Amino acid sequence: MKNQLSLISISFFLLFLTGCSKALDKNSFALYKNGKVACIYVSDTEAPQILRAINDLQHDIEMVTGMKPEIIHSLENVNQNVIIVGTSNNQDILTLQKNGKLNEFTGKDSLQQAFLLKSIKSPTNTIKSALVVNGSDALGTVYGIYEISERIGVSPLYWWCDVTPKKQNEIVLNNVLTLPKEPSVKYRGIFINDEEALIQWSEKTTSNQYNTHISPAVYKRVFELLLRLKANSIWPGMMQAGSYFFEAKDENGVPINPKNAKEYGIYVGSSHCEQMARNNYAEWHDWAEEHKNMYDAKGVPVWDYTVNPKTIEAYWQERLDESKDFNMIYTLGIRGVHDSPFEYANLKNPTLENKVKLLQKVIDRQREMIKETFGSEDAVTQIFVPYEETGELYNGESKDGKEQCEGLKLPEDVIMVWTEDNFGYARQIPRPHEQKRPGGNGLYYHLAYQGGATYDWLYTTPLPLIQEELLKVYNENVRDFWIVNVGDIKPAEMGLQFYMALAYDVDSYPKNTTKAFIQKSAKQQFGVNDTNAKEIANLLTAFHNLCRPKKPEHLFPFWDWKYENNWRYRFYSLYDFGDESLRQIQTANALEQKAKAIYDKLDESAKAPFWHLAYYPIRSSRLMLEKTQFYRKNVAYAKQGRYASVNAYKTLSENAEAAIQADLETYKTMENGKWNGIMDPYALYNFKERIFDVANIPNNLVYDEHFKEEAVNGIGSVCEGQAIGNETIELRFSSFEDNIRFIDVFNKAIEANQWTIQSDADWVKFSKASGSVLIEDRLYVSIDWGKTTSGENKATITVKDAHGFSKSYPVKATKYDFKLKDNSYIEGNGFVAIETENYTSKQNGKDAKWEPYENFGYFGSSMFIKGGTKIEQEIATNAARLEYSVYFENTGTFFGQLYRIPTLNEGKGKTCQIAIGVDNQKPQILNGVRHKGQRMSKKLTDGSTENWSWENNILSGMEKIPFEITVEKSGYHTIKLYQVNSGIGVDRFVICTDAQAKATQKRGLIGAPESYNNISSYTSPKKVIAPKLTKEIAAIKSYPKPEALTEIKLNFALYSMIDALGFTPVNQRHVYDPNKNQFGWRASDVDNIWYHHNEASERVVFWQRDGLTGKKEAKFYVRLKKGTYNIKYYMGDARIKAEMIYFKGATFNMSFAINGKTLMTNEKVYSGKQKIETIEVEIGDDELLELTLDGKWIINALEIAPK
């Protein structure tokens, strides 16, 4: 890498306020002093990009000083301090160069996007002092202009985060000298994607004569933001809910947005699924209707190059002609109309090889079109994005590895834009020959994402992850094009600023300096001092790490409702490790309290930006944790037989949801309505329907609830580790760890009950020995080690009440009477949990080194192997390794999980491997997920199989690779981690030495806390305090016994709508009970019902899209009053072929009856042809409306109305 000092300012500015007695340094520049502000000189012949940016500088200076500087176009007769701005084409700049005033720019004219910023004394006979921006070109000059703005206190985020520049009485910039340099990455930009909230906000807050949204005014704000961040590129918004980028046109028919982009200096491209600058999702269908029976189309053309190639080419050519005078970057290739594989109906033999040939044909023709339009094939910048199926075709290898062939041949001048997996991990690194491509390499990255695992409500991507992946690809010569998906821009501003800082100067923040960036940003956005900036950096770093195991949007599963760990989802344990779920809530609460304390101390002008960037995301994450985890407790505790507790957690969850909604309302009114509509996690696709989907915060949760009639005498009890209460769990304690366990005592009656807890050993201690429980009490168990003997101590704990309840729990407390060997871990309570940075010894390889990455992982740091090549032979001898001294008490073959940072390594023959071994045993190679979508399995020695997947990894921020090791005798052993592939990072690993530990570890998300060791500053995990539950929170009512209905509309949906238009959502947890509700499923059916999700068919109303489905008989009941009713039912998949973006449409083969009357028998219901019919039904006294569904069935909606 280049020397860092050559890439940043050699001397930073100092601001001196009025009254400062210190004399000006000889190279200082008084921009504002003694009530006078420097004027700004720029030649009126400079590029329009420069002239426009000068106006921004004028405005910025006025914001800070209260005085509007004069813009002049001649230096004649100037006798005041002046800011001189221009390129080397400017005669005044050339004169200064010839006079030796700008020697630092000598020989730099050929640089791109570079600038020299320098203070000069007496540049002319009449000018006393000048601040000079000498740009190598228009963009470089613009960056120099905004550099001044930033230095006088105007944040690049000033408008987007409501950062109010502080008014200054005097501004003096001292020793200003920023040397010219090219950006580290040539093209640096953002992708506005899944931008429904941005569209909605544009509609609410900006008006334009063209009635297009995102409006031209908003895009101009975006362009300015990019330039202030020293970026230069954009993939514009492309969702169907808005207007396409070229739609708004001036009176001459010229597209306004690309014209404005050129005037700002921004390059316009398009995403991986929008070739040749076309926005297919918003443009194609209307364009196709307008061009039916033209070119080679018979009727309306289809988006299939094997069917209508001439029509598709005409569509592309139209945009080439329309855009040829603008700053464009054209995307080559073809995909589906939206983010889906391309169609090939007339490809007779659709093998991988023939698909490659088809894609090659498309690209070859696109190149010919570019040549015909611009004069040569390489006349304009072009990119190719090997995304999803096109990546398979480029590599010549199918995702499952079953098909292989020669891959795509891409023209050498085209930029290859590699992708990450939508969650921050680069999928494929260019090989040596690809790194030498004349066109270069790029990266498409995400800070926001919508899909099956959406995260675009709150910004939580850890900066160390961004840094590690960007530096990794940069070091592999990915340096020509970096584009980042920012969703609606808000709330990703801080991550965006960091991303662009590295894109502009990759050395600006070396490894382990992300806190330095946050400190700088905190001072810039909030105006705080160094001490408070460090506090904020620690706060935000801890917050991002809190969200690493589960982003707030992922706390509710998108495709599941049982909350059971499976191949896709993992959840915080409600029962283990001191209550893993509650520990996260407790941590989030502590972070929010710190955020609030900082917020309360800030100046009023700094509170809005702190709300945007820190307080709101931290608070919302805490609320989301409470909503989800208290909901899970509500359901789980009902299974345990708790009584009032169930209602209490229902209330706590609902209270959290109410607070989430109240905070969202804040965004509608803050800053006089400036942000009305933009912070909206429910704006999905057709945002006007207000769907609870994007942030996965559904409003159709079905809580358990208990009533007075269900009360029984007595209490119940469960201990830590029990999910239902009947499991055999041993409460274990270690003298080294000095740990604490909990036992919950809960009431089953309306009135309080007395309880006692005791042990047959005097060394067992309780937080309380007896008491009265109205709702529930969490009791903490610890050990008085002074009363125990060396080795295992066993006892029994018994909980009793006055009604005959008695339950016992076995206890094992192990007291160690020896001192642990230096730099060692010790097994405790069935676990060895090791943080990889706490190694006993490290052995680097010839070229490979183990390096710590701070604040990277669940806890502390992670260790990465960097450099070198893959070790494939004699791993024990040749590989770099980490060694850990561990004292094992137990012997045998043990289950373990290695927590690997889920980086990827796609491409033919590539792997994600690391090896582990014990002592001098042969290292065993562990295989990690290497490509997006991959599923893995490993058979263990007991015959069981461990399954995990890429989905597991990205939804928990970690890959837990299962392994087994054998320890043949008690005592000290050395666990060794060996390099296989380079670039692998490991956070921690856990070894379970018996079945109870294994079951507990697998049930947790974070897993076992670090074992006792004398390497780090070990502290025992603190006890988790349960929420305070009051009688009011846990209110118990009588059965509501609701009256029978006369009409209702039911929407059977994965998620429901905020504004449901009179429909009531139904999911699997609606179980019919006449004492509690008026409709629901037969209780025995709920485990056999699944979701059917269809987000694409916007041409039909929402209640026709989603549905519930099953493959076994199920019954649904509605309690109606006596009478005659019209029952309208909707059944089927509404998607037509054009809407099958992510998944194919489903065909159902179903039987259906209402109150015994058969309406369908093994009837096929095809996708795009829903069954929508109305039947008249007579309901008698005490008769239910009964729907019976069988076969492969689906139901979308019911409308019930009296005749």
C-alpha cells in the first residue's frame, strides 16, 4: 500500500476563536477574521461541475460565519484574502505554478480526480494570503472545494443527518497542505435500491412538475452527498413503485436526472439486473405494451432473448441513443426483468454450456451496439456483474458443482464487478490472471438489503467487517469500481461515510482503527470533545457487536413461526447460559442508557444527528429485542405451565411494539416534517399497502393468554437449562469460574403462594430461601466454596409450596485445589470455550501470519490468517498455527463448534478450510461454507448428522463448524488451529465434554461463555436480572367469550398490513377456542400449516397474494350467528409468469368443503389462475362455519357477509 502520510493532509487545520492572542503561522489562512470573510475566485470558463460546487462552498461559509463570501471571476484589483479554485488549465493557476507557488503539483497533471490544497502567502502583489485548490480535473477540483467545507466544520452529512454547522467568530486554517493523490478506487458510488421509503418520502416532501419520484430535487441532494463524500458514481433507484431515472424530461425532451448528474460530475450506471442503463422493473412492461407487433414481436414481446432478441435490442438501443451525451457506465449481460435468472424458452438444450453461449451472444451483440453508437467497443466504460446465475456462467460451474464447462469470455476492457453475498462477505476473489485485466476489477457491496433476510430498517453492520472485506479485495487488485447498496440511504449514513473514506483513501483507516473513524465522525456530527468522541466510539462499536448474532430485523424469522433452531434459523436461548435472550436485552438496555445520557448532555443542535446515527438505532434494537424475546417467553412459558407470567410477557412485548411505533411517528414530525416517510420499515414494493414485512416486525403475532378460569392451586418451578420443565438437568458449578445458576419459581394461581427452597448441603447458597410469589421469582444459586471439599461435591435442591408441590434439582460443584499452569484454559461444567485471540503460543508460516482483528466477532477480537497460499500437504509441519493449552478433566470423544467468520471463496476448486488438532494428532480439516446458498452436513461418530448452511451463517453473523476431538487422558493438552486456506477468520471455539453440555451449546445462539483461563482478564458472567413484573402488567381477566360474528374479512398471510382495509390477519397460531375467540384452526392441525409468500403480484390486492398452505387435512372454524351468509373464498398463487421473480409459481391439487358440502375434489389450481368463488351457506343455532382443506391446499382469504 501507499504510504499513509502521502494520502492524507500533512497538516490539519486549527480553528481559533476571536480573542486568541497567538500569531498566525506563516502558512495559515484567515478565511474569516475581524468580521471579514475571504472571497472566492473561480474562472467563469471552468467546468460546470466546479462552478456549481463553488456555490455550495459559498453557502457553507455563510452557514458557519453568517457572512456570504463574494464569488469573483478575476483576480485583478483583489486586495483581500481569497480562495483560488481551478484546474491547471486556468491561467492564474498556471502562473502560480510557474512562480513556484504550487511546486507540489509539478508533474501531477496526468492524475485523475486529484487536488492540491495549499495556503500561500502573497501569491500576487495585492493579495496578502490565498488558499488554493489546484485540481487535476473537474472532479479533483470539486473534491478540493468540499475539503474546505469539511475543514471549516460543514459535515458531508450535514443535510442528511441534520448536522448544524457551528457558528464561528473566526476561522483560521493553519499549515494547510494536502498533496495531490488519485483516489484508491477509480469509480466509487452508491446503489439506491429497494427504495420504496425514499420514493414515499420524495412524494411527501418534494414536488416537481414532472410528477416523478424519486424527484430530480432529491437526486440533486444525493449527487451533492456523493461529492462531499468524494464519491462519483450512482446506480439510481430502480423499484417499480417509483419513476425510472430517465423518466423526467425537460421541455426539450432531455432527461433531467442524467443531465443533472453530468453537471455535478456523477457517473450513472445500473445494477446487475438492469443492462444497458435500462430500468427493466419500472420500464420494460409498459415499453413492451407500446411496442407489440414490432421488430420480431408477435403481440406483446417477452423478456427472453431466445424469443424476441430484436425487440430487446431495440429497447437497449433507445437508451443508448438517449444517454450517449451523459456520464454513463453501461452494464453488460442479461438477467430477468427484475432480480431473477434470465429466460431461455427457445434454448433447445439448456445445459450450463449452452447458457454460457447464450450469455456470450448477448454480450457480443451489446458490444456491437456500443461500437455502432460510440465508434468503438471500448469507447465508454462498461461493467459486468457476475451475480447469482451469471456468476455460475462466468465460472463455468453450476452452484451444486454438478455441471462444469468453459466459462464466459469477457472482453478485457470491461470492468469485472465481483459481488458479496448481500451480507458483507465478498463471494469471489479475482484469480491472478483476472487481477491483470486492463479493464480492472470492482466490487458490489451491501449496507442494506431486502429479501428473505432483510435488513434496511436500522444500520448495524460492524465497521471492522466492512474494513476487513474491503482491504481484502483491494489487496487482490479490486480497485476500479466500488458500488455499495445503501437502500434508502437513511439510516446507513455512517457506514456509507466509512465505506467512501476507504474507497477514496484505502490507507486512511488501517486495520483495527475503526474506532478512530467513529471518533472523528462523532466530533464532526455531534461537535463533542475527544473524551466524549471516544465514549461514542465505544458505544457504537459495542452496539454493532450486540447486533452481530442477530440483526434487529432478523429477530423474527421470515419463513418460520416455531422459533426452533434449524438449518436456516438460530435463536437466543431462553433457558441456557443464564438466559441468553435476557442477557442481550440487559446489554441493549445498558447501551441505551449510555446513549440517552450522551443525548441529554448534547447541545440542542446536536441531538437530531445523534438521534439519527446512534440513539434511535440503539433504542429501536433494544425495543425489538424486548418485543421478540418477550413474545418468545410468552409462548415458551405457556408450555411450562406458568400462569400470570404468560400475560405479563405478552404485555411487555406489546409495550415494546407500541414504543417502536411511537418512535417511527417521531420521524414524521421531526425537523418540521423533513423526514416524513423516509424512516418506514413497512414500505415494501407497493408501499401504499403498508406491509409488515421489510423489518420483519409483524403485527399479527398471536400471544398466549391465561384467564381467571384457568387458575389452579400452587406453584411450579424450572431450573436453568429446562425448556419444558421435565428435562433432567444437573446444575453445575466450578470453583475457577465461580458461576451462578438460576431457578424460576412461578405461580399458577390468582392469589400469591408461599414457597421455600432448600438444599441437603450447607455449601449451596440462594438469593432467597423463601417467599411469596404472585407472578414469578428468579432465584440465583451459588456456592460457598469455603465449605466444599476438593473434587466433586454433589447435592440436591428442593423447591416446595404449601399445596404439596415439590421438585428437586441435582447439583454438582467441582472444587479445584491446584493452580492452573500459565497461559492455559481449564474445562469447566462440561465446556471448554476459547476466544482465539487468547492463545498460548503462535507460530506464523513462511508467508502466512495470524493477525488479531479487534472488535470482530461475538466477543473481543478474532484471529485471521493473512498472506501465504493454501496448505494442502503436511499441514502440521507447514501451516501457521495457534496453540491453546487446556486442562481437560474428562476423557473421550467430544463434540465441538468452531466459530468461523463466514467469509466465502467461490470459484472452481476453491475451499474455505481450516484444520484443528489435539497435541500431535493428525490435524483434521474442517470445511466451511464457500459459496452463497450452500448447505453443509457432517456425520459424527455417534451416527448423528450436523447440518448447517449459508443462511445459518449470515443470519447469525457466524459459521459454527462442527467437529470432534478425542482426549485420551485427563490433564493438560494442546489444541491447535492450523492454516489451510488463507483469509480465514476464527472468533472462538467451544468443546462440549458430555451430552448435557452438547445439548445446551446447540440450543444457544452465542453459546458457552469463555472458560476460565489465566491468559486474559477473566471475569465470571454476571447474573441476568429478570424484568420486574407487576400485577398490572400481568392482569388476569375472565374469559371474554366473544359473541358470534355476522361478518368478517380474513387474510391468511405470512405478514399482514398496517392499514388492513378491513381484513383481519390469520396465521398458524390462531387456534379456535370459543372462550377466547371467534375463529381459528383446529388445534391438532397447526403444526402442519405453512406459509405461502408472494410479494410480486402487485396487480392484485394484498389479500389475494399471501396464503397459508398444507399437505394434510386441516379445519378452520368461524363462529357465526344464525343466518344465511355469502362466503367468498380466494385460493391459489396469483403470480403470472412475469411475476415469478424469485420463485416459480405453485400449483395446488386440493379438496375443499364448507360445512360438509364438497366444493373441490382433487382440483388443480394453477399459478396465475386463482380460485375465487362465492357460496351461500346457512348457519343454524350453535353451528360453526367449518372449512375443510385437504390435499396440497392453499387459502388466501375469506370474506363473510350476511346475505
